Amino acid sequence: MSKVAILQLPTLSLSEARLDYYLKTCKNSGANLVLLGEYVLNSFFKELEIMPKSMIKKQSDEKKNSLLNLAKKYDLTIISPLILVRGNEILKVIAKISSSGGKFYEQQILISYPHWSERKFFANKMGELNFLTFKHEGLKFGVMFGFETHFDASFSFMQKKGIDALLVPSACTFGSKERWAELLKMRAFINNFYILRANRIGNYKRKNSDEVWEFYGDSMVITPFGEITQRLNDSEEMMIADINKKEILSARKILNFSEIAKKL
């Protein structure tokens, strides 16, 4: 059994105090692994588009240092999206931060729509899929961004890696709440692993427009049987998920999808 903390937050200020409070609470709750949503450490994408690169770098460097300090202070492993500035390039990555340091993994598949084109803005390299996977407390975890859960190839990768639980940081909006719940339930069910999703809250208002993008939260825990057992609302909250290896093995034995698939 492993405990994982899911933090449902808006973009945080540069002050370390709020994050310190939540990470201390996570540790006191018995969770040594923490998941944050997209655009929590950094401003939302549409704000980054018009932000000077120097300001993006300052914001990112301060948040990265905060994560490193707090992970060491509370002996935690923290999984969080982060924007990195390397030379002239701006990269969107998953940060895996622990007491021993930090590692960074570029997002594999980026949104590319006229109103929201991360592919155009970020310098991430597209190549053979290589998502972050790691072992923690006897379980194997995988990580992918919310957008990447749309693609079968992402889950073929995770199946080959034999993960027990998938961590999904996201920033979902536009009234897509139930669609996302159904997508992730289906993915958990047919792959027989847990999915833990941390979705951003808050909003983005376009300049000189009445248009507002609402980020609705709805962070959730889904079992290997495709059932939502924990679900947050639309406010700033946290929850602790118990990842049970016995339930994973039970789902795989009863449903047997992966073994049947090998014979197709």
C-alpha cells in the first residue's frame, strides 16, 4: 500500500509559504509522493505567450528551487509540470523532485490548436515516445500530461513498462468535466491500473474580451476496475489516495485484458 497526495491548486504566487503548508500536510498524512496539476507552478499558457522570457525564467527558477528545498525538508517525491528556459528555448516538462535532487522530462505530445498551440510555443522535441516511469514504495508509476491521455500509443508505452498507477497532471477547461471523467475511467479499466488526476483550478480572462476560461478541478482517483473512488470539487483542496497492489492484481486476474491482447 502506498499513499499519494493530490494537490488541486491555481497558479501559486512566488512565495513558498502556501506550498510549504500543503507539503507539510501531505507528509503528516503519511504520503511521500505528491502530484500537482498543470500551470500551478507557472502562469497559464496564454499568459506565458505574452510574458518576457526573462520573467518566465525567473518564475521557473524560483519555483524549481522551492520544490528542491521543500522536497529535502519533508523527504518527499514531488511530481509537477514546470516550464524551463534553457538558452533561447522554452520547454514544458514534468519535474520529478526528491531529497536527492531533480530530474526533468519533456512533454511528448503537445496541444496544437489555433486558440491554444503549445506545439508552436515550446521547443520540446518530438521523437520516439519515452514517458517518465519510476518505482516508489514497491509500486511502478508512470506520468503523462492530460493531453497525452487521448492517444493509444501513450498507453501502449505504459503497458510495456508494466506500471501500477498513472499520474496525470492536467489543466482542463471549456466544460469538459464529464468527458474527461469518462475518458480516464475507460483508460484505467482497459489497462487495469490506477489513474490519479490532478486538475488545475482558477480562470483565465482574455485581454479586451469577456471570454473567461474556467478550470474546474475535479481531480480524481480511479481504480484498476475503472471506478472513481475519490473526487474533488472546484475549489482549492487536497486528497490522499491509497494505491493497493492487491486490487491491481485482482483486476488483472479477473479481466485479463493484457494477456488476451498478447495473443491478438
